Amino acid sequence: MESHLLLCILLLIPAFASSDFLVTHVRNIKKRNSDNDLVVNGIEIYRMKIDSKVTSRFAHNVITSRAVNRGNAHKEVFFDVELPKTAFITNFSMASGRKTEKFTVSVNIAAGSKVTFELIYEELLKRQFGKYEMFIKVKPKQLVKDFEIEVNIFEPQGISELEAEGTFITNDLQNVIRKTFSHKKGHISFKPTLDQQRTCENCSQSLLDGDFIVKYDVERTTPDNLQIVNGYFVHFFAPMNLPKLPKNVIFIIDISGSMSGREIQQTREALLKILDDIKEDDHFNFILFGSDVHTWKETLIKATPENLDEARKFVRGIDTKGLTNLYGGMMKGIDMLNAAHEGNLVPKRSASIIIMLTDGQPNVGISNTQDIQTHVKKAIEGKYTLYNLGFGYGVDYNFLEKMALENKGLARRIYPDSDSALQLQGFYDEVSNPMLRDVELNYPENEIADVTKNSFKHFYDGSEIVVAGRLRDINQNSLTVDVKGEGANDALSFTSQQDKEQTAKAFQEQEYIFGDFIERLWAYLTIEQLLEKRISATGEEKDNLTAEALDLSLKYKFVTPLTSMVVTKPEEDENQAAIADKPTEGTAQAAPIVAQASPVHYVHASNPTWYTSVDGDPHFIISVPQKEDAICFNINENPGAVLRLINDPVTGITVNGELIGDKKVNNDAKIQNTYFGKLGIANKHLDLKVTVTPEKITIQNETGKTTFTWLDSVTVQQESLTLIINKKKSLVLSMGSGASFVIVLHQVWKKHPLHRDFLGLYTLESHKLSEQTHGLLGQFFHPIDFAILEIHPGSDPKKPDATMIFKNKELIVTRGWQKDYRRDPEHGIDIPCWFVHNNGAGLIDGVHTDYVVSSLF
């Protein structure tokens, strides 16, 4: 189930705030204050510091930002934070990017008042290409009188190299970076003056806009390093100077019509660069799939200069055609690897890898993703590693990730941009140099418990394997580990031992140590791996993984996809309650959600304008982020009708809405106005029902009924329910492990001759619902795609008509607007969209009357 961490971030005026995170900025409409170029729209950020402490690769980061309202009226200040995607944090609002996730919170501060904003986040730094990397996003968006980044690193093995760079660093700023390291300690500081921050002399714009990156590595006199502190251990394994394993690579490339244009051009560019890096001992082949499957060669061939030249000619000629026979391409690649091994066409001591790239979803041959997963897993049988690359936002990323994880690989999204070719090449570089395969790190079972993943299909050059665990006896003085793996020439096997006295000596410099860092590192790694296993698990196994990850997340106060954090704001701020969540890559780009419902700053990962909602009379808005566009439709039904909005048989969550009409029937109108006057949200697995009307909110469970009115400002925290009521405005509701919802209250003048109070519904975290979710809203929680053709003038000169291609159907649509009442319940905001006529005919599954049900529950 989802739980909300009972931590509160207090944004106190004028003094204090606390929590968990990365770089903040105040986001305001920029107005140059002629008297003070430190003030933007009345707000001055007079202090900003990013303070990072790294101990044994585990980073603890604190961001502090202090601002003052120099204006003569209340101001709403937005603090934005961008963090590494791998960080576990306590956060406010999110939007997912390539390497970072964006978090936002706002607070109203009075004239002359100050606010201090503090965030903390933790992450385990990963080693790639021989270095650990700390990624800090710097974007204050205005000059800051006192700006500072300070990084302190402590590594018991000793620091071998340390560097810092920034995408925004000019020649003048290069000298501002101070860097020192000696044996175990490293220090970096960056503290530019006001003049050094300016884009030009006397300018008020800030140069500080980009990435600040710290890279380092440690001394390695042995292949591994084992550390024991307070009953927990961490084991780092990164052998050096091993001969590279020959690799056998199958590139399976989607050449369907949707890959045409820039995508296939960038794919060709990346493959040509990759061919330059393939070693002569490697074997490789290309498989292309559109409607049919084509191969370059009938079997894997050795990467001789002649064969590489021929491969380059083949790659330059790759073009797009047809639909997406993903299953056929995958099975052909697996069969080819099987035949190569069975026929001894590839070295016995070698690493076999499948790299599959697609931009869409399977629609030829076997197209059911669950069936494809089953067949692929059975065919691979754990022999090969599968890496799935999803190009753009049209892919079913959850499917790609599950299939890769089931076959000891991973999935990666390739963002559609000018550097997509570099992204593809960069991923290949990460896996292009396997040094060992079938690596196992074994510890005495009677001495340790709760050990993290300790077997790995491959170890790649420049990376590092990390294992952590708990000692059964906290007073145990030493630990022994046996390491085994298969190398290019022979098997690797050695034994390593460490006692806690050796670790204690290494950690005498206490000013660099933050708490029980190895215990927190173990918790971080355990939660990360439990969440990864959970992706491909089902049934009871998934429930057990969820429960275990949830318990650890709550115990160590990490915000993960299973937890949220309730944020308390100052009493002067009307928006007193907020909830924050942690995104996942699959949901960040594959499920429509709502990011905010005014006045609640309810947050979830994704494009901030990506949501599904139903509001007004009633109109539905479906955002399609990969198109940077939206689809909308109305449902016209009689007052008293109950519509099924969301139905998920797996989580047990249903949402139904009952329509009401105006007080009087307008006989001249062809269609009577209707609105949602009652919403019923239930979780049948929890025997929980919530009824919402414009007058009251009723919670009913096995213990009875509880009723609140919209005049209440209430936060309800129960094991299976969180309810936050913002007085006379909106409420946020989440139950169990399913999605959350914002309900907006629309109130009209009580003596209005025609209109009534009504409700609007906005969905959050729809990724937490299953793939079987349906309903007028629920069917759009899955990725959708469409194309617009033949735009031409319509009956209204301001609203052109067009042909929409959706699920191989042609629909006549009209460019128009619908109201989004999330931020402004009174007036709403116009959202441009393509309007589908006739109750969404052709867009929704079936017809709209299929969604009329007998009662609210």
C-alpha cells in the first residue's frame, strides 16, 4: 500500500525549514528592479548553498536557500529543485528528465518577511568509465549575493583523482573552482562573487545555469574493499587490468514507419560510431524488424576490418518500412545466438548481449506484451543479457523494462533530441567492455543476513559491483568473502577478509562521517533492488516485495514510489497541505497524470501539464506529452446517470460519477447541461468507500462512517487512506497502493436561478493502477498515440477541423479549448486540444452508453 511519511517540511516565516535534497531556484516572472538587480519580482535570494558530504561513495546532500520579500505585498515564491534520478529524497513536486527529477513547492510570504528552504537527499554514487560522478543542477535564475557549492569527500581507500567541471563554467569562472585532495580526503568549493555570476558587466542575468559535475576515483591496491560499521557491511568489487572478454552482440533494430526521419537517421549515425568501437575478437550481427524480419547475415560474424566495412555499407542503407513485428525480431536474435553457441561459432569464454531498439509498440505477429515476455524469457533461459532501448515516448516502457530485467539486463529511454545518436552510443559504451561474466560474491550464511544482490551476469570495465548486508552478531569482528567469476582466459577466484578494527582506523576523521552511513547505504541499495524486482513480479511475490520495500522506506524516511511525504506550510499560507511522491521512468513517460490541483500542490513525476481529468459539463481532457498536445471530448447524458470513470480489477479501485443537471430545464437547448454532483471512490479489496458531494465527504469502512464538510480543513492519516481537505476548495485522496485523486469543488451563488455546485476530478499517480484499468478515464492511463492530417477551415473560423488517425481509424476533429480548473476553480484556464465529437465516438472503446452503470458503487 502507499504510505505517507509522517515528516513535515516546515517553511516557517521568517526563519526555518527542513527535509530532504539538490539545487533550488526561485521561479518568478522576471522584472528588473532598477534599484536592486538582486531583486526579481520583489524577491531576493540572498543565500544559497549546496553542501555535499560523500563517504565511501554514499552522498548526503543539503541544499539551503534563503529569500526575502522586498516588495510591499504578499508574494508567492516557487522553489524549484532538480535532483539525480537515482536519489531517494523527501520532496514536493516532480517532473522527470534524463538525469534529474524536478521538484517544486511554493509558499506565500508577507512583505519584508524571510523564508529559509532546506532540502536533503541521499544517493549511492555509481562508477562508470572508471569514475564516480556527482551531478548537481545549478539554476538560481537570478543573481545570489551569497552562492556556494561545497563538496567534501572521504574515501578509506584513498582518492586517486578528483575533478570538477560545469557546463556553464567560463574561463573566468574556471579559477573560482577550488579543488584539493590528499590521500583519503577531497574538497571542492565554488563560490562566485556577484560580478562573476553576471552574463556581462552590469547585467542582472546570471551565468549560473547548467550542470556542475564532480568526478573522482579511489586507489585500488586490491580488487575489492570491504568495510564494517555498527553491524552492517558494504563490499566494493572492481578488479583492474583484466583482459577483456570477447563479446557477441546482436543489434535488433525497429525499422517500422514510425522510425522514419530523424529517428532512423540518428540510429544509423549511432550504429556507425559503434562499429568503429567493436573489437576484432567480437562477433556481431544486425536484425531489422518492420512488418517482416530481415537479417544482415545468417549468423554472427567476426568483426574483421573487411566485415566491418561491409557492415557500414549495410547500416547506411537501413530505411524504414511497415509495422512493428517486435516479437519476430527478438526471437530471430535469440535463435541466432543459440545457433552460434551450439555450433561453436563464438568463443566459449565470451559475453553474449542483445541490444534491442524500438520506438513503438508491437502490432504484428504476437503483439500481447505479456506473451512476448514469456516467450523471450523461455528462449533466453538466463544465458544472455537483454538491453532494451525505448526511443521517445510512444513505447510501452514498463513492458521493455520488465522484459529486460527478467533477462538480467536493463531498459533505457532514448530521449528524442538532437543528441539522440550520442545517447545511443553512450549506452553502448557502458556495456561494450565486459571483463567478467557470472560473478558471484559469497559470504558465510551463518554470519550475515539481509544481503543485497550478490550475483551478476557481467562485470564491465570501469564499473563497480556493490554488495551490502547486515551482520547477525553486531559484535562480530571480521568477515570473509569468496569471489568467483569467469574471465577471458580462466576462472577468477579469491578470498578477501576485513575486520572492523581496520575499518575503524580508516574512519577516524569523524567530521566527514554522517550518522550510520553504511546502514543507510544498505537500506538505499536494498530498497532500490526490491523496487527493481517488483517491476517484473506478480501476485503474492509482488505483494511481499512491496511490503518489504515500504517498511524500509518508512523506517529510513526515504521517498520512493511506494511512499509520499506530507508537507505542512505556514498557517498564513492558504495552501497548507501538500504531498510529494517519487517517480519511475516507466510512469514518467507512459501514463497520463495530473500534477497539481489548486490549492493543493500535489505532486507527481511527469511533464507538469500531463494529466487526465473530467470537469465542467462534463468535459474530459487527455494529455499526450509526446505530441505536446491534448485530446478532449464531452459526454452528454441525462441527469441521474452514473458513469464509470475508472475501474481497475487488480487494485480493486473504482471511481464512478453521478450527473446532476441545472435547476431548471432550458427547453430551447438541444443538450441539457450536466455536471458531476456526486463521486464515489472505492477500493473493494480494502472494503473502503468514499462519497463526495458539494456538501460533504463521507468515509465508510468496516468500522463505520465518518463525515466531514467542505468547511473543514482536515488531514486524515490511516493505514489504507490519506485524505486532505482544503477548506471550501479541494481535497486530495489516496487509498491503498492505487492512484490518488484531486477533487475540485465548484461553488456558485446559492440564489443562482440556473446553476448548482458541482465537482471536478483529476487523477494522480495513475501508473499505480494496473494495465487492466478501464473506464471513460481509465482507458487513457495507458500510452496513446495519434496523427493529425488535412487541417482545414471549419464552421468556426477560429476552430479548424482536421482528420485524426487513432487506432487505424479516421476521426473528424476540431481544434478548440477546454477548461482546466485545477489552479483556478472559479474561472479555469483554457487548454488547447483536438475535440472529438459525438461523445468521443471512435476515441473511447465502444460507445459512451457502455459506461453507464446502475449505482455509485
